[in-house]
Amino acid sequence: MEALNMAENLVPVDELDESAQTTALTDFANFYITLWRRNNLELITQYDQQHGYIQDINRELATNRSFTPERERDTSIQFSKNDYIRLLDEIGVKFHSTGNPETDWSTWYDQHFAALSKS
């Protein structure tokens, strides 16, 4: 029953309060920027075939490449917040009320990469 109650509390990123949404976006941006720096966004691009969210986020990151990692992330979130939110909606990840994802991003990536490799 406890697992059911935990699942009931999961919501999309745009339904989180401001503090939790900031946590969710910061966590995802750290994950995303790591993939971007490694030129390894292939899996993420599967979720943005038509809208250009990734293109917008990447353009902002490229513009601010000389910033410190923290400033780069914070500036990216500031200017690409809606793109991050829409991309998270497309990915379909749900969040706890704290802003933590249902599954941490490394685990999510590993699971989805393995599933993609099998198809």
C-alpha cells in the first residue's frame, strides 16, 4: 500500500510548486548539460522530434560555454525554462513533491538506453 501512496504523489514538472520545480529543473539541467558536453544527446533527442526544445536549449548552452558550470546551468534554466519543462513533459518523467524524479536520471538513462539497444 505504501508504494501505491508514493505513486499517487507523483506529478509532472509543471504541477510542482516553485521550489520543487527549481529542484527538478536544476537536477535535469545538470544531467542534460553533462550529456551535451559529451555530445551524447541521442537518447534525449528521441523525445523531441518536432518541437525544437533541444535546439533552443543547446543554442543557449553554446552561447554561454565560457561560463562556470553553475552559471552556465543557471543561465540555461533562466532562458530555456519553458523548453526544459516541455522536454520533461515529452519524456514523461514524474516527480515527487520535493522535485526529485521518480527515478534518478542516471538510472533513467541506463534503463532507456538498454531498452533502445534491444529494439
